[in-house]
Amino acid sequence: MSNAGGALFLDRDGTINVEREYLSDPQQLELLPDAAAAIAAANQAKVPVIVVTNQSGVARGMFPESRIAQVHRRLDELLAQQGAAIDAYYYCPHHPKSASAVYRVNCQCRKPRAGMLFAAAAELGIDLRESVVIGDKASDLGLGPAAECQTILVRTGYGRETEQQLPAAVPSLIGRFDTLLPAVEYWLHSRLERSISAA
């Protein structure tokens, strides 16, 4: 996959699916109401959709790393039922205070550090400057300055709480929306306008 036009990077819990603390049971996965439609819109626009998620439950000993793949398979199934698909998943299982030496890492992939985005850019040929990150937490918005991409806040999950705590000016933040679909539609429209202006 190579996409010089950028990608749609999505947080997982609280953005695509209902927030459940340290989700590890695939059967507890529940899509937010318009998440599949939002992802399908990006699919139709031929924009890569990439999930970037912190999964510190692994480092905290709450579930094995293999559970992440199981949850993502279930997410793929639920999205496919509504004609939507994720192109790639990136996750960070680390935490600097983990009891496990394997996961007790001061890593570059735990959001708001941008290691997952840099990996996706290198592996999938994505231009981060033409990309957007959409999520409900400050750690998602922090990826904007870290990766020189745009960000959008959604008010699902922890989004409303995050919004109340934001400073007046947030670098790279281009919008705030109640749910994922209008956020994605806004970005796709602005992306199209930029391409027309550049033509």
C-alpha cells in the first residue's frame, strides 16, 4: 500500500467502539452508532484506515497480548457486516511501570508519542503531513504535533471530558465533532478541496 495523499488514523476504544476499560473480551466489543459508516466513507474515498491504540492492559497483566488480535478480528467482523474495513492495526502494549520486564519499556509507540504513526508511514508509504488522527483523548491529539499531521476530537468515549480540559489553542486540531461520521466527512471534504485547489 502506498498513499501519498495521507491516511485516516483512528483511536480504537471510545472512538470506533464503546469505551470499556481494558477491553479484552471480543464479545464485549460494541461499535459506536455511526463508526462503521464513517470507516466505509473513507474506504469509498480510497483512504487507508489505520487503527492506532494504546493497550497497556497487557503491560499491567490484565490480559495476554494475544487477546488484542482476537478483539481486532471481532472488530473486523462487525465492520464487515456494515461494508467497512480497517486496513491496518498498530498497538502499543507497553507501560513504563509494568511489573513485566518485557513490557516495562519507555517506548516511542505509546501515544502521544508517534512511533505507531512513523511505523505506518514507513511500512505503508503514507504521507503523515496529509493525514489526520481522530480520537477522544488528549494522547490522540498529541500525535498532531509529534507527527506533523492534523487531529480531530470526537466527543464519544472520554471526548467531552477531554474537551473541557483542552487549552484555548491546540496545535494541529482542526475540528471537534460529536461522533466519528461527521468528523470523517469533514476531513474527507477538506482533503478534496485541497486536491482541487492544487490541481
